[in-house]
Amino acid sequence: MAAADGTAAVNVGEEAENEAEAKLRTLKGAAFLTAVASAGMVAGFGSSLALAKKHSPGWFTRGVAVTAAAPEGGASVALRALGWGSLLAWGGVGLLSVSVWKALGVHSLSEFRLKMQSLFPKIPKTSEDAGSEPPDWDSVFKSK
């Protein structure tokens, strides 16, 4: 009996180490993918900028510098558009979130989670829970 308890404690310790290693591996993978995506975006933006400057250097410098013909530079116009776009995106998502929150009549995140769980079908966490046969979509989307 005592040997079995010792073995169970070792197994629990190994499982905890395996879970910690899996989390660390996931974090490393996410960091790697983020770095690769960022490098790709910077490279794509830089090559597009270089290509635009190569094809028409006159128009490129005209868009960057402020002249009498164009009283506002292209960079300032782009930054202003980015600011307005960001403001509208954040405001729109916020308004949509508040609207859904009020329409559901919930008062906390736990109530919101329970309400969403009652409205949407359950998603199986593992493939064993899902079964081997495809789901019956009529029953999945049937209103409750």
C-alpha cells in the first residue's frame, strides 16, 4: 500500500513537470511565431516602400515632404487616418459589446459566460468526446 502511494506521488510530480514543459513549449512557440510574423510585416512594408521609391522617386518625395502643391505630407495624412480608424474600431467594438451586454441583461462576467453557454452548443474539448461520426448540424443549431 505504501509503495503504491509513493508511485502515485511520483506520477503526479511527473505530470506536473510535463504540464509545465508543455506550457513553456507553447509560450516559446507563440514567441517564435510572433517574431516571424513581425519580421515578415516589417520586411513587406520596407520592400513596398523601397519599390514605390524606386518606381517614382519624384512622387515618393512629394508625398513625404510638405510642398506648396500639397500643404500636408503623406505621412501626416496616413497617421491621421490611422488615428481615426483606430478610434472608430475601438468605439465600434465597445458599442457592440455594451449593446450585447445590455441586450442579454447580465451584470457580471460569470453571468455572461453562463448565458453564452446556454445559448450556444457545447464544443467538445477532445476528439474522444466528439465521437467518430460527424455532428448532426440540425441538432447543433436548433434553438433552445
